Amino acid sequence: MSPSTPQSASDAGSGPGMREFIALMAALMASNALAIDAMLPALPAIGDTLNVAEPNQRQLVITAFILGFGVAQLFWGPLADRYGRKHLLVGGLILYCLLGFVAGVASSFPLLLAARVLQGMAAAASRVLVVAIVRDRYHGPAMARVMSLSMIVFMIVPVLAPTFGQTVLAFGTWRHIFIGLGVYGAILAVWSAIRLPETLTADQRRPLSWALIGQATWTVLRNRQSIGNTIAQTLVLGALFSFINSVQQIVFDVFGAGDIMALVFAIIAGPMAISAYANSRLVMRLGSRLILLIALTFFTGVAAAHLGIVALFGESLWLFVALQAGTMIFFGLIGANAGALAMEPLGHIAGTASSVQGVITTVGGALIGFFIGQHFDGTTLPFLIGFTGCGFASLLVALWANHPPSGDTQDEAEIDIQEVENRPA
């Protein structure tokens, strides 16, 4: 559906207004963050229960989900362009729920990892379909603004998820964390089934053929704005995943502060929600390109300063927390803008484009993050070297993808115009 096309009559009156729509999109995106970050305090307990002797191998609980999540996006996108968004989304959420329960009763580490890969594959539906659904209704900076508003709620989850995991561990076991994920998936499935209308009209659906999928994929890969911003986002996600993979060992082993793990994670991740809100206000005035390039410059600069300070003077826990929070505040300005810029020229193949870009960003980011995480040596230096390198490379790619910069600001009323055109009657 183009932004100027109203929803079908069958869906009119049943769909959510803008606030509920953003809340639902945010809750769907949060299902993936929750499945990753809630595990962090539980990794030592999982390792002890399932006899995982090597601490670095416990990171596979995180990486297995991310890899399954990344690879499966390639399939959800073409299916969404052929059969529509809603029913596939609900089906993916049901699978997410069931596999959460399977992980919760796993009796061996290989079985747990298998369940995590499959749960990640099911969760990929929400990532692909959220982007496609938002792109069905909005475009350009308006899309970036809606995504930023969704990400405010989405980014609260990384702040709260470790606390959720630690609270569950205080009253139960790590298995109950996975059961909690299953319950959350079930709630989302019911909410989506009842309230979310189909956003792709029948006349806009694409036949499911290898030729058309290949043609759409080639369009995604050959467009400089699409592939360049996708790679830039991949590199920044690699930095984020390296943090997620390493933070438990850094807090527990480097600083001996495992009892305040949730607090440390919340202080570092919290600024991302603040910057996501700021982006929702700024993007309509300044445009996605300018904000993205400024954010990447500061992201890289703060990370490089952190690395230099540690190499020269050493590090304490609260220095680590302060400088990582200073870096992460710019992450909230990067994701929505890079994603919107990558999707902007591809509205006619939004489902396939979202899936191809999702595979690249998620699998690439997961592998980069895992590579950096596996170099943990009892200090923060390997992590900081990798983190800074990702930021610098991302900045260079973004400059290439968005040069020469073009004015992409829109009037403030544009978001309201697009919302009115798609509002249920």
C-alpha cells in the first residue's frame, strides 16, 4: 500500500489509531530484544545446569537466536509480499511462543541452542513485517519518525530485560525466563490478530517466483542508498552485538560487579531511548541523512576516546559505564535513520527489501559481534578495539551511501497527512 492509499473497507474501523499502532509495532520489535537481553544474567546459571564449561561458549545462547533471526528474514519477506502481512505475523508469533516453551524445558545445551535458532527464525517474522507494515503506511522522514517513536518503547526493553531476567532468577530458574518469553509471544499474537488490519491490498501482492524474488533482491543490492545504509547499519549492529555478547563477562569478570549487572546495563542502554525520542522530533526538520552522519561521527568519536583512555590510563567500572552510555546515546539516532534511508527507494518491494536488508544487518552484525566477543581476554580492550573499528567503518560507508547529501526534510504536517490518509474510518 502506498502512503496515499487508504486501507480497504474490510479493515476500516478495526485497525488501531496512531498511538496504538506505534505501541503495537514497538511491542513486536521488543519481542526480539527481550529474547536476547533477558538472557544475560542467566548465562552462568544456564552454563552450570547444562554443563557448559567454557564461559565464552555461553555466548552461543545469544548468537544462536540472532543467527536464526537473521537467516529466516530472507524467507518471510517474499512470503509477505505474496500473501500479505497479518496472517504471517500472527503465525510467526505463535511459533515464537511455542519455541520459548521448548527452550524452557531443554535438557541439554544442543537442544537449547536448536530451540533458540528456531525461535529466532520465528521472531524474524516480526522484524520483517514491522518494517514492511510501517513502510506500507509511511515513507521518508515520516517513516523515520514513526520508527523512532516505536523505538522509544522498544529501547526501554534492553534497559528492563536484564532486570526481568534477574528478578525471575530470584524467584525461579533460568527456565522460567524462556516460559515468560512464550507468554509474551502469545499476548502479541492475540493483540495482532484482533487489532491489526492487513496493510497490503490484493492488487499490490507480488507472485511468488524465484525470478521476481531474484529481481527484487538485485534491486536492493545494486541501489547505493539501499545497500550502503544497510552495510552502515550492519557495522553499528556488530558493535551493539559485541556489547551484548561481552557485557556479562565484563561486568562479572573484569569488574566483579555481577550483583549490579541489571543496573549497569540499564544505565548504559537507557540513553538510547532518549535519543530515539529526540530523533522523532528532529528528523522532520533536519532529515535522516544529516542526523545519521552526525550521529555516526559522535558515536565513533566517543568510542575512540574511550579506547584511548583505557589504553593509556586503565579503566574502572563507572568510567566504563559513563563512556559506554555516552556512545550508546548516539545509537538511538542511527538505527531508525539508516533503516528509513535504506528502505526509502524500495516501497514497491517493501517485504522483500526488508527481508534482504534484515538478513544482511542481523547475520552480519551477529557474526561481527560474536567475533569480537570471542576475543574477550579478561579486559575491555578487545571489545573497545572492535567497537571503535565498527563505528569508523560504518561512518565511511554512510558517507559513501549518502553523498552527495540531498535535502530530505519534509514539512511537519507531512506526518499528519500520511496518518490521515491511512487512518481507519
